[in-house]
Amino acid sequence: MIAMTWRQHRAQLLIAAAVIAACVAYMVITSLQHAAFANSIGLSSCLAAKTRDCGPLAEAFLNRFGGIPQAYTLLAGLPLLAGLFWGAPLIAREVEAGTYRLAWTQSVGRGRWLTVKLVTFLAAIVVAAAVLSLTFSFWLRIYSQISAAGYTNIDRLAPPAFDLTGTAPFATMLFAFALGTLAGALIRRTVPAMAVTLGGYLGVVLPLESLRYTILSPLTKSGPFATNSIPVPPGAYVLSSGYSTAAGRPVPFSSLVQVCGTPQGAHSVGIRLSCLAAKGFHVSETYQPAWRYWPLQGIYSASLVVVAIIALSAAVWCTARRVR
Amino acid sequence: MNPASDVTPTIETIGLGRRYGRRWALRDCTLTLPQGHVIGLVGPNGAGKTTLLHIVAGLLEPTTGDVRVLGAGARDLRTLSRIGFVAQDKPLYPRFTVEDMLRMGGWLNPGWDRASALERLAGLDIPLEQRCGSLSGGQRAQVALAVALGKRPDLLLLDEPVANLDPLARRQFMQVLLEHVAATGMTVVLSSHLLADLERVWDYLVLMSASRIQLSAPTDELLHEHRVLTGPPNKADAIAATHAVVQSSITDRQATLLIRAAGPVHDPDWSVRPASLEEIVLAYMSTPLAGAVPALSLLGSAPKGSR
């Protein structure tokens, strides 16, 4: 049955391998560029020394490369493809093409037929997710070092890095695959099953993008503006900021701009921090600290995996129990 | 075949029914089919033949009733490994080569007989490296049959096997099939909506119409029992009292009855001749079901397979 699974699905698996290989190659190349630049300006050695002020060097690096490019938000959508192109057709295509009448009247029985396929794709998901997660963590490591030293808030806790590191790629990919498989088992037509998978995946994952950061109550840190804003701990992900007067009356961000804003070009508004500090404004940051990364990853991944297991069991049950 | 399996019916159903929404595709199906026959499952399109075959092949769960195939449940792995099933449009994986299909047979079936499958296809000049998606209708049918026979099944189910084939491919298909039957003695059930399609290869007939079994008997028994009577209309009731009248056409001057005789007809007013199989089949198929009291009574009295 493993040979059968490979013969039947090798095209899907090989295409996925090629897509992932291309992503990995791109990440490795850009990561090497990052490293070369960081070495050439002395940023790496500065960060390693941990005693000197690396602020200007970090700024030079961030000016050169920017933050995490938009393309990586798309990369975070890669798991969806496992649902659309592995999951949805798995049962639907057999039924649609009528080949289920061939496949399910062989000696192996449809229970084992489906189990072996699911286990094969599960193995592929483990490998694909691990490769993505490890490669992106490798790509992100310079940002993480800069963030650990407190010069940027670009780190693995904020999206899209949260989706591309740790166990999140595995969980989202498994969830998408399970959703697709169940949709295919229930609808039994490939294209409608793909549509339902797309809708279901986005309908769950997009709301989770904010929910997953509040499942553990965020921390708050408030205080008067210093010349350097109030620092949240390095690596923290700021969910929201609130402002108040010295007397404690909340004020919107726009009043800060009115009072202390300086026009800087057409598109951006700069705020003079020294002005805010002098006027006695307070700021209150709501954030998740860096150490919450693994607890939050764990909760997010575990909930998706649980739903995926339920969906896969339902798909197996539907297929083994009855058809049409 | 061991002696015990000889007396186990190939297919045994009790009160089998399958409903799709509010429509019954099959109902009240009670059948006992013996082993070692080529069984023709004949009926018009939509009579429930495919539904019955799918239930027997374990693809479909019945809504009511029970089915035993070769003495076990239709979904049993034991049963699955002993049946071969060729579905109506001969589904094959279009991107698989013929060779891949044969390999698949080996991957999915422990008792796979690759050598004879290869031999059969070689005899038909079907290239092994060709993709199934580009085979002709006749070749598709042959590959599907080779995959089904490669399992060395004890029961082969063929759903409308020759419906879409040209006459030459049809003959080739039946030839391969009958050679195999002669060599192995396996039981075959073939369905068809046309009597002529099966070229009289069957020696046992199951007739279906309007989602029900109308008749189930060995063909020689059917030929032996059915008569066409022509005679005076006023004596038709007397015949109906002793024999089962399957179909009658009565005019003022003459009555023509097709009967399943309970014994000889002695009255010299009737001219008696044996009924042909076509006449028998047409009579049962055209009998309106609601008023078909004789046909319904035949349901219960359909003889269990002997021989």
C-alpha cells in the first residue's frame, strides 16, 4: 500500500518538495547576505561583545535590509496548500473519477487504504514543516540577536515570524490537510472541497491571529515618556499602546501628534519624544514578553492539532462507514 | 473449492433495500445465488442492478436488510480478497501505465497472479507502457478485467461489462472471461440492460425491474417451466387458478397466456408451446408491478439453486 500511495501521489509530493526547496534556497541566500553585511560593518562582533553600544550598526543593518519582507507573509500561507492540493483531492478525486470502485474493492480494504495515505502525508507534513521552521529560524537569527540587544522589536513572537517558526508550521499544515481531507470525504468533489478548505482555513486561522496573543493575559507596563520611549523587554510583542496625561486622563494618539508632532515629509508624522517627556505624558504598553513564545506556540499549535485529529478521524469514519 | 464452500451461496440477501432520499433504488431484495454459475443480472436501466452489485462489492451500505457474500459480510476483508469487481465504466487511474495497474494489483492483493495477467494482456497486444488514459474502450475493459482476474477471485462481479464496447471488443472480452471461467470454475455475475448483450453466456438469470427482483432461476429451469398458451378466453381463469400467469393478452376471440406451469396443461382447447427466453424476460419486465400478483408470488417461490 505504501508503494501504491507513492505511485499515486508522487507528483503532488515532488511538486511540494520543489516549492519548499525553492523557498529554502531563497531564505538561505538572503540569510547569507545578511551575515556577510553584518560581518562587514562589524555588527556581529559588536553584538557578540555585549558591552558596546551597537545602536548605529543595528540601524545601518535595518536600513539596508528593512524588516521581514512582505513575501514572508505569503510564506506563512504555504500550509494552506497542503489542504488544497493534498487534503481536498485525497478522497474526493477517487470518488469523482469513480476509481474508488477500483481502489476499495481490492484486498487491502478502504480502512488501511486511507490510513496508509494519511500516515504518508503526515510524514511529509512533519518533514516539510520542520524544514520550513528551521530554515526560517536560521534566516531570522540576526534579527533575533538585534532584538535581544534591544535595538528592534522584529522577533519570532510577532507575525509573520510566529507562523514560520516553532511548531506553528506543523500545526497549521496539519490543520489545513485535515480540513481538506474531511471536506473531500464529505463533499466528494475536488473543487468544491478545495473552496471549503480555503474558506474554513482562513475562517479559523485569521481570527486566531489576534486571539492567540490574548489567550494568556498580556502584561502591561506604564510610565512617563523618557527621551527614549518606555522600553518593553527585548523580544516582546506589543499588542497595543495607550496614552494618558500626567493626571492619568487617557488621550488618543492624535492629541500627542497635535501637541508634540513635527511634520516630516508628506507621509509620516514624527513625534518629538523630548516634548512628550517635558509635557509629562504617560504611556502604557500592553505586550507579550519574549519568554511567552513557547507557551503561546504550544497553545496555538495544540489547539490546531486537536481540531486536525478530530477532522481526520471524522474523515476516516466517513470513508470507512459508508459512501453515497 | 472445498465441499463446505460448495454449498455456501455465492450471494445471499434478505430483505435488502437501498434508499436515496425518498427514492428506493433497490427494495425487498431476497436472493440466494449458488456458486459455480455464470449469472446474468438483467433489467432495464435504473432497475437497481448497479445498486445491488455495489452492495455486494461492499461499496455501498444497504438501508435495510442483510447481505452475505461467500458466506461472510460484504465489507469483510476476507470477502474483499475473494471478489473481483469491474465497475460500469471500467475505472482505471488515467496517469498509471498498464504496467502500473498490474503492479497495483500486486501491491493491494496478497494472492496476485501477475504471470497470467501479463499473459492475458500480451495475447491482446496491449502495450504495458501505455498510459491508461489513452487506452481504447476495449483495451480499458481488458485491463480492468485483467486486474480483477489477477486477484484470482472466487466471485467476479461485472457491471454492464460490454455496454460501451464495439462488437469485436465485446467478443474478445467475453472470450477472455469465459476461458477463465472454464479454467477456474469461478462464479460470475454480469449485469446488462440488454438481454442480447450477454450473448447467452449465463446459465442462471436474475431479472430486475423497478428496483425489485422479478425472477431468479437457472435458465434451463425457466425454459422448462414456462409455456405460451393460446386458447379460448373464457377458460383463462381456469388456467390462472392452477398456474401462475405471468402475462396475458386476452381478446374477444383468443387468449394468449405466458405461464409458469405448475404441471402439464391437459385441456385440449389450449395449444401449448415452450416459451423462449426472450419472451419470458419481456413478460416479466413488462408486467406492471403493482398488479403483478403472480410475479410477486414467484419472488418467494423462486427456486434455490440446485445443480
